[in-house]
Amino acid sequence: MGWGGLWWWVWAESAQEIVRVCAEVEVVTDPEAVERATAGALEEVHLDAPDPNPLSSFRERRSAQRGQPGFGVLAGRDRVYLRWQEDGDEEILLMELGPDGRRLRQVEIGSDSGAVKTSVEDWPFNPPYDLYDPQYASLEISCDDFEEAWHRARHEPQW
């Protein structure tokens, strides 16, 4: 499991249990990635180990989220569509996320209403969004809204 360059070998009942209990983590299950990770010495931690441990802050964050409206409503879906706009920013991002929380497609709508579409091939870095995080539930849009913007947008390769 790792996020932001931190990796551990986590003992748990399942990969799903880890993301239900810990916020802002990615569970790596790809056999090749696991093999590369196990080539080095990873610290082992049990998901239910007593605090403090490397997972303590991730578990605390998830516990704080658990009682909030929207917790987990986006998790387990094949596709999720979000409309993201930073406070004070005129640019709007419409994103299509896969079941792992990674962007599949994105539309950037500028202050001039011009729209640029990009996809996985255009991004050198594509970290997953935590679909259990309740902050994203209020950002959800319909597939139709995303598709309409996608078809209107022009493609400008980023790399």
C-alpha cells in the first residue's frame, strides 16, 4: 500500500478492507508491481495493529469521514463523474473516474468557456481520488453532463 511515496506491506482480510479503514491510500494488487515492491524490504504492519503505527493517521482520517454525509457513496461504481472548481479559480474540471479513482478522461473549461479534453495518454501522473471521501459526493455530475462537455471540447495533447 502506498501514497505519496510511502509503502508498507499491510496485513488485512482484503484489499477492500484497507481502503474502507484507511483514507487517502491506494492498495497495489498488480502482480508485477507487488513483485517490484517486495524486492526491497518493506515495513510490515497489521491493519488492526494498536496505535501508534504507520497507518494511524490514515485510520483517524477515515474515522472522521465516516459520519459525514456522502461518505462512501461513490465507492464501488464503475464510473464516477465530478465537477471540480477550486475556490477563486475560474477554471472548471470535469472528470471521469474509474472504479480505482483514477481519471480516465477530463475536460478543462477555461474562463473564456473554451474547453480542452484530455485522457490517460496525456497525463504523466495520475494519482487516484479516494472515492470514499465524502467531499467528492457533492461534486458529482451526470454522465450525460460529462459526455456533452467532452463532445464539445477540443483535444490538445499535453505531452
